[in-house]
Amino acid sequence: MKLLIVLTSHDKLGETGKKTGFWLEEFTAPYYEFLDAGATLTLASPKGGQPPLDPKSDEPDAQTETTARFRQDKSAQHALATTVKLADVNAADFDAIFYPGGHGPLWDLAEDAHSVALIKAFWAAGKPVSAVCHAPGVLRNVLLDDNTPLVKDKRVTGFSNSEEDAVGLTEIVPFLVEDELKKHGGDYSKAADWRPYVVTDGKLITGQNPASSKAVAQALLKLLGGAEISK
């Protein structure tokens, strides 16, 4: 089982002067679900190398069992520091693709031609596409061969407008994930703010927020019929 994890290379939170990037727990929880299930993992990003970490996800109140495990895991740290360039990745080499969130993907991956082409290639090959929190925003520009948006008439979720409002970034982000999924015809649904919520529609798996990251990984493993999933 070979899985591709795609992370952002974007580190600027709009014009605020603050930093952003990927959300640590949204990477570590799925990473270890996949790893413990026996998957071979490849990490990629638009620029390659070390992806920028959202500093807020590094604060004490954002830490979890998997972030603590990551701090002690030199192999995982090396894998993260040496991501391959997205342009050098071939969908044919993998069984599925997963995007962790954080605000960074809204600026780069949502617009990245290589990312769009990769998702389209995975989808065309019948391979699962999965994303959590802000990362479902990377689907916004993915069109099928008939120019239909990939998300059209599919059940999806992602970071909600109310959650974006709660973190005070509604006017900062380039687009709102909930609005964008709806705009492109997605059948969007959500749970209460900050509650775990995952939607699977065929080969498409999306999760609402950081609390949903482990469950997205478990849903992907279930779809792949992989090794036993941890409870």
C-alpha cells in the first residue's frame, strides 16, 4: 500500500505579517495511522524540502499523542524535512492521495497546476482522494474531462464558515472552504464546530476539521482494504 501525502509550501497568512503553513496534528495523526497499517509513505510539496509549520499548531494546547510521538521520531522528522517536489510525482506510483490541512493550502495547493493534475489522475484511475480541514479547498479547480467540477453532486465536508469565523480569519483567507465546495456543486454538510466529522462518497473522503484527521485516515485505510485499523 503506497500512499502520497501532499503538504503546503506556503507560509504567509495573507497580508497580516503572520506565518501559516500545515497543521501539525492533521499531518501526524494520519501519518501514524498509515504507517502503523503498514503503508509506504511518500511526502511531497510544491517546493520540496521542509514544509512550513503553522506556528499555532505548535502551541501547547494543540498537542496530541501523535504530535508527541512525532517529536521523538527522527525518521518522521527527516521524511517531513525532505519532501519531494510535487512536479516530480507520478500518480501511477501510488494507491491513494491525502492532503493535510492548515491555512497554507488555500494559497498554493488550491491553485497549483501539478496538484490539480495529480488529483485528476488519481480520480481517473479510480484511486481514493482524501483531504481534511482546509485541504478540501484543493479540490476547487479540479475539473473532470467533461469540465464538470470533481465535487459536483458529491457529498463533501471541510472547514466550516463558522469555524473560520471563530478563528478570526474569514476576511484574511483567499476563499472559504465551505462556500467554495458549495459553489462548485458539492453537497456540503458539517457537524458542530470542532467535532469530528468525515464524509465518504465513493473514492472521495473529506474531513471537517483537525478533530477529523485520524478518522479521515481510518476511512481511507478502510476504503483501500488495508491492514487492521487501530481503534
